[in-house]
Amino acid sequence: MYRVADMWDDAFRVAKQHGGANAAKQVAYVWSKTLGGDSAIRLLLKLGLLEQCIDYAAESGAFPYAFELCKHQSMTDKLPDLNLKQAMHLEDEGKFAEAETSFIKASRPKEAVLMYVHCQDWDSAQRIAEAHDPASVPDVLVGQARVAFESKEFGKAETFLLRAERPELAVKFYKDSAHWEDALRLTQEYLPHKLQLIQDEYESYLASTSGGGEDMLTPAKTWEANGDYSRAIDAYLKMTVMQTTDYALLEEVWYKALELALKFVPMKASHVGTTVAERLAEISRFESAGEAYLSIERYKESIDAFILGDKWDRARAVAREHAPQFEHRVEEEYVESLKRGGKAEELANVDVIAGLDLLANRGQWAKCLQTAENEGKEVLNKYVALYAAQLLQDGQPIQALGVFTQYGTSDNTANFNLYRRLCNDMFLTESFSSLTAFKTWSALRDVLAALVEKLPQNKEFFSLLQCAHLLSVRTSSAGHKQLFEIGAKSAVSLLRYTNYLIPDKAFFEAGIACRAIGWNNMAFVFLNRFLDICDAIEDGSTDMLDHSDFSDTDIPYDIVLPEDYSITEEDREEAKEWVLAVSMDQRVQQVLNTDERGCYEGSLLNVHNNVTSPQCILTGYPVLRGEVVFKNTSSVANKDDWNVYVMARKVSHSVECQDVLTYLQTSTGAPANPSYSFN
């Protein structure tokens, strides 16, 4: 209250009487800050709290104010202490350059050096030491040396310690790091009076680690020469990887011990052989380990060692000559080794199926299928299916189709879902109307035709074949104006198979084809249906679809909605605008074209008498009259459409049209080079 009212005398009085010395000090501190300058100093001198307020300001981090209060002559002795506190505060905040200045002002340069040593800023530490505290220079160098040793930069560390005139510390570091040669070198050069001591320590070290490298061989060779073979063996076996990383030397020394045991100390041969073999295996000298085990008749272990070293001929030889019960196991291990090593061709020579599986797993399909062809149709079909499934999984249906085109299909029921997936992916991704898509649809048609030939009773694959055939007719008609109507009819006939096709795509394509030749009523119905299906896709349900336009047709109601639209947003919007525009045109009616039966013209079924008309092999439309009959089968074609198609082929020399006619010759007996039909 008094502070707010600027009644500081009363505030101080109350704080002193009721809050104690600390409260009074705080009030005096705040009061002095409101005055500032000499007025603040006079106030605090009057209150006898100048020194306490300086300390309080420092503790609060208010160093500028603390220094301002120290201007009084009675407080100049506190400046070094205040600078030190400020330096430590700045160091804690990571402001090292400012802290350095304060340390120097506090006459504490060593603290600045230690600060820089702590954060490994060696250049700054060296600079401060040389300028303000030369006695600290060795400490800086020792600190750098310690870090260098920890980083295994021994040469750099040694240089620092020699500059610091601390060679004994360099020797210690080298000893601690087991770099005895360097320790001895430095001792001899800088501490010769300690050389004997260091040599004694080195010998003790070698003894404690059973080491000494090749030096350890001297007593072993002496005992061998004197005929003390047991001691010689023990001495040779003292040589381990702790003394040397020269594995060739170790192998030679250990084998020498085994030879002596086998020849002169047979009682130790089994133990020595086992020890030598185990050590050789530890350093990956598996062939030598196998021979060591064999020398002491441990055949299983010998075989295992040869297997680990990929010495299969030696493993087979030991099994055949000494342990036939392991022959089968050796071959099993060989197969597994080939699998792990990815040696598919070698594996195929031993186990064909395992080799083919390895090739397939590594994605070497060309080699896999080439090899499978030599193993019979059943094996080939298995890997063809696996390859095609992988391609479909990778989103490459055209490549999968190419595999079936090259190698054929199988009537194995396990592959049926694969064929369904292939057709579905093709229907989803490929164009229904572009001439460039013809090659794809004709290839799918031929693959399905071969499959249906094996499965004549399978209605599903026959229907999929009809889809592929009609799509090949549809795309073969693209680019030939005289065939646009045939292309439109084939697109309309495809609607009979919307339970297999992608429904929104099928109706869109049919609508666009009808619109292109002026069948606006049909185009209006089909594109309207397309838009309804798009709405159903968005809703995720067919419950709201109105089937009334197709009640007297053979177009199925039961369709499977795709997860997403198969037609681009731009094309959907264009179709919607056209439908809205023609809906205002009284010349366009929302009805399907009918024929002389009074039925929808594309329907094979006469809904009035349940009679099914034969299907035109070219367009899929019903054949009511004026038919072309092919002698070898019951297949027929609409004469007018047939003649138009044949003439177009002759005039344009279309490869695509010729391909369709060649297919029809194969499947129905139609001539490959037909002429007009006048019958």
C-alpha cells in the first residue's frame, strides 16, 4: 500500500518492524532503484544497507545496478567479487565472451581458462592463458591431449603433452591404451632414468595376457628341440588372438601343437585337437578346423566345420568315408546354403523347385520361367501365375497380360481369382475406345479364348471373353468413320456385362459413342445412368439407383461400385453439362431405341415372349433378320454390319480389323479374308 502510494519511509518502517531485516532490505533495494544514481547510494548509506543491496542485486542478476551502487568509494573493494559473480552468471547462460571479460576484470583469468577448457574451446583457452595466466598453459595442453587420447588421435595427444613438458603423462596414456611400443619410445627419449621400470611393467603385462607375439615362440621351440614336447605344446597353445592378429601365424602355431600331440603325446591329442579346431573356427579358418577334427576322428564336428567353410566336397567325402549317416544332412545343408547365397542356378541343379523359388524371390523371372519351361507344363504354370500375381500387385496389368500371352493360362481353379483380377485391372485402367488400346484388348481376348477352350462350361470366363472381344471390335473401329456405328453398337452391347465391367466407365463410353453418331436418346439415357452411378459411388451405395429405364432390357441391375471414379472430373462435368442441356431439348427423349420386336434394340432377350435372339459375333447386337451364317458353327452376324466391316478392312487395310476377322475365323469358322455377303 505504502509502496504504491510512494510513501517509502512508511513502507520501510513497516517492513523493518513487521517483516524483519530481509524484508526491510528488499524494500530499501526497490526504494533505491526508484531514486537511482547518487541519490540511491546516499539513501542506502543512510539506511546502512548499501553493501547488502549490492549483494542482493548480484544475486538477482541485476549486475548493472550492482555496479552502479559500487561507485561509492567505500564499496570499490567489492568490484572484483562482483565481477566474478557476473562472470559465473554469464558462463551459466553460455555467454562465454562476456564471461571472459568479467573473469579478467575480477583478476581470475584461470577461471576463464577452465571455462574454455570445459567447453573445449582450446584456442580461447590458450589465448587467455598466454595473455593473463601463463601457468595455466600446460593445463590447456593437457586438456587437449586428454581429449585427443580419448579420440585415439595419439600423435596429436603426444605433441600436446610434450609442449606441456609432461612426457611422463604421455607415457601413462600410452600404457593405459596398451601402446607399449610408444610408451617405451617416449621413455627412452625423455625419461631414460625410468626405462628399466617401464620395461619391467611391459614384461609383467605380457605375462598377464599370455602374450608376446612371436617372442612367445622362442621357449616353445627350445622345448621342442630338447624333446620336452608336452611343454612345447602348452607353449604353442599360449599364442592366441590376444597376442597377435596374424591369423596365418596362429594357424601355423596351433597346427604345430597338434602335430606334436599326435606324434609324440597321443594322450593329449584329443584335447589339443579339439582346442585347435575350436580356435581355428573362431578365426574363420573352417577348412583347417575340419581337418583338425578329422585328425582326432570327430567326424560330425569335422563335417560341420567343412560346411561352415563351404567345403562341400570335403564334407561329402568325410560323410561318405567315415559317417554315412550324415550324407543326407550334408545335401540338405548344401541346398540351404545355396538358398542363402542366392545361387539359384546351382540350386536348380540340385533341387529344381527350390531353385525356381529362389529365382522368383529374387525377381529373376525371365530365368525362372526359362528354367520352368523345361520342367513341364504344371511347373511352368505355377511360376507364370506367381509372376503375373506379382505384376498385378505392383500395378502392372499389361505386363501381367504379356506373361499369359507368352506362356498361356492354366485351368487350375487356384488361378481363377488371378484371371478375374487381371480382367478387372484391365477394365479399370485401359481405354474402351482408343485405337491404341486395341492391342491390349485383342491380347486379353486371345488369352481368355484359350482359357475358355479349356473351360467350355465356365460362363463367367466366357462372359469376360465376350467383353474383351467387343472391346477389340470397339477399339478397332476407332479412326474409321464408316465403322463408328459398329463401334457404338459394340459399346452398347458391353452394357450387358456391367456386372463384370467397371459400371461408370461402361455407361460413359456407351453414352459418348451413341452421342458421336447422333443417337441422342440412347446417349441421354446412358450418360444419365453414368451420372447416377457417380452419385452412388460418392454415397457408397446402389440403394438409390433408379432402374426403370432398363426394366425391359438384359442390362443387369446388380453392379459392383468401384472405390473411386474411373472417369476424370473434367469428363464427368462435361457429361453432366450435356445431359442438362439436352434435357431441355424436346427432340431428345429419355428412352432407349427399339426394334421391330418392340424391344430395346440392344437386348438379346425379347421381354414379350422370352425368346432369346442369336448374338452378332461382330457387334453383340441381336440378329433378327438379314443374317450371315457361318458353316462350321451356329454363329451369325448382322449382314449389314458384317459387310460394312469387311469393306472398311479392305479399303483401309486396317491391321486391327484384320486381327478381329482372323480371330473370328479361329473361333467361329468365319473366313479370314471375307467378301461381301449377298445372301
